[in-house]
Amino acid sequence: MPDFSSDYTRSAHPALLEAIAETAGRQYLPYGTDAPSTCARARIREACRAPDADVFFLLGGTQTNRLAADVLLQPYEGVLAADTGHVALHEAGAIEHGGHKVLTVPHRDGKLTADAAAAFCAAFYGDGNREHMVFPGMIYVSQPTEYGTLYSLAELRALREVCDRFSLRLYADGARLAYALASPQNDVTLPDLAALCDAFYIGGTKCGAFCGEALVVPNPANTPRLFTQIKQHGFLLAKGFLTGVQFERLFRDDLYLTIGKSAVALADRIREGLKAKGCVQPMIAPTNQVFVLLENERLQALQKTLRVSFWEAADDSHTVVRLATDWATTEADVDALLALF
């Protein structure tokens, strides 16, 4: 059965599995102090042109987002995000569980605009009761967004200006960053993220790794005692070489910068194929996620032969589903998918 339900259903890229297999029988220093992790951090700093950055490897995206909010924010501050943002919808209240409210504003194509963020902050600071309220402390974006859309460099710069005006931090969730970097429509680089963000992460789990995300803090002064806080949260992996080995390989020979190219190209092929078949696509993205509107009866029949992901109920009789390609999706997979529509 073709499976387009998500981009983290594979094991790992063969090059990473080979690198992990080579660790068999070896001993490594603990907690990310091992040689592969040290090398991976150096490669990431070089790729980001951020020689002084702190780089920490964690296991998953929700864990990384929760940690970032906790270390970047004061206890009385919250996270400003689009109402479609991952932290607002699909993290089971992880940010709130850490004591920080998610403050949402309406999205535009899945994105938080600088105008909306500035308007929210201006209204907040114009409220005479603000001392009784949660202060906006951080802007959250993801690249790409939940809708698979991309922030342009101009849009991120505008958000940075809002952050500087209202003393906010800028944080980017990069769970699918490899697919953003691979998109022909993208103009945001790793050095751009390092220059504009107070912290961001480079996603591995959805981008060829068995597990793992790399949290990058360009200015370590923004997050003092981060290692200790990772330990305090219970997020410190004793066998840190497991993630370090994978990111060392991802950032060798520019693998991370190229691993998403086929996924984006095949997603484009799916979009064109569905369009030719008359399927309604409520959101068009330039990355690896494809969204299709289906009648509920048609969806029920389709699910017997195809794995897709529920996205949202459009109305009483229609559902939007998501199809996600990944680094290992093949032309044959796409042929099988399109044959079912």
C-alpha cells in the first residue's frame, strides 16, 4: 500500500544507517561530548557561518520547541504564533505545559506576518491592563510552515524588525528545513537563519535521520547554562553519539542541502498530476506537502489502498488530506499514488 501519510515513516538514509552501524563495539564519551558530535557541531557552525554558535542535539521537534521556549522566555512571557502554527495546534499543549501561553493571530498562507505581529504587540502595550496579562516574548515560525509554504528572506527580516522593536526573540522550527532549502522558490539560507534568529533548529527526524534535531543558538549569551537546562528537562541523551553521528554525516558532502531535492520535485509532480485529474487542491505549497480536498465517501474508499494524513474537515461532506513525500520517495511511488485518483 503506498504510504504518503508523513515524511518520518522511513528508517533513515542509507548513509546514516551505515554511519550508525560503524559505531558497533566502539566506546564514546557521553552526553554529546564524543568526537562525532564535536565534528557535527563544527560542520553546522561552518554551514551557518556562525563560528560561536552553541549547537545541541535533541531527539524530537516537540522536545526542542518546548526547550527553546523555556530557555528563551521569562516565566511571564508567551509565544506569538500564527493560529496554524505547529506549537499552537499539534504539540498537545507542550509549550503551555512548560508554563508559556501560545498567543495566536490569524495566518496568511500559513505564515505569521510582520504586520499582524506588530499589530498584536502594539495593542498589547496599549492595553492599560497589560501587567495582568501574558507578555509576548518570542515569535515562533516554522520553515516551511504547516501548510508547506515558505517564509521569504524579506518576510523574516520584517519579523526580525518587529522583534527588535518590541524586545522579542525570534525562533524558527526547522523540522522540515531540508525540504525548504531544496525548494527552487526558497531564498532563505542557513546563514540567514543564523543571522536573524535567536535560536532555530535543523530537523533530522523528517529529513533522513533515524532521530534527532540540532538546536542552534547563534549567540550563546542568550541561553546561559543551556546544557544544564537540557539535563534538567530530562532531554539529555546519555549516548549522545547516536545523534552526533547522524548529523556529522548529514553535514558531510552537503548531504543535508541536497537530500530534499527529489522530495520537492516529486511533490510537484503529484500536484501537477492531481490537477490534471481535476482534483481540488485548497493549498499549493512549493515544498514536500500536497493537500487535496476529497468527498468523505471517496476518502473512505481511497484509504483501503492508500495511506494519507487527515488534515482538516472542510465541511460536513468533505475532508482535506495531506500527502507528504520524503527523501526516499520514488517515481514508482508517485505512479502508484496517481493511479489511485
